[in-house]
Amino acid sequence: MLLLTMKRQQYASQQKHHGEVRMADKVEPSVMLQRIAATGDPLARHQREIIGDAVRIHIPLRDVVSLRNVAVYLRTLAGILDTLSRDTKRQDFEVLFDARSRIKLADRAIREGWPTTG
């Protein structure tokens, strides 16, 4: 009974958050646990192919002022990644895809030397 109540609450939360529940996006916990046990990865193969295994940040060592700007970007990125990692309303793929995008944007800003406001 408790499990059924939790499922109903999850469904209501998803409807409230997204307006509707898209079945293609919903992954049952048992399916995810089976996938993790079999492959060690919570994502499906096609999802992993989309986002990849890792994202790199290139930090150029131009001068100390640039290094200070890099530190600002990295602190900001760390806060964003921390917030994303705590988001329980979104699927793992959504969070990781968003994180990948944010990391790539920070990498571009660092490489191109975009000015910081901090």
C-alpha cells in the first residue's frame, strides 16, 4: 500500500512539474537497478552515446589575471554542478546532459577568455 501511495505521489509530482508524464522519459526504478547491475551504468546505451563518458576543460596558463578569471568560472561551475546533482525531479539523463552543456560552455568561456564580472 505504501508503495502504491508513493507511486501516486510521484505521478502527481511529475504532472505538476511537467504538465504531463511522458512515458518515453519515465524509467522505472527496477529497470534502472537491473541496468546498473548488468552494465554498471544508470543510463541506456543510446543515452550514454549521446552524452559520452567525460567532458574536459582546457585551462590555458596565460597569466595570473587569466588564471583568476578561470577560478571564477570554475567556482561558478562547481555551484551549478552541485545544484544539478541534487535535482531529484529530473531523470539522470536530463541532469547529465545539462551538466555536460554547462561544462562545455564554461570550457569555451575559459578558452576564449571571456571577461568575468566577479
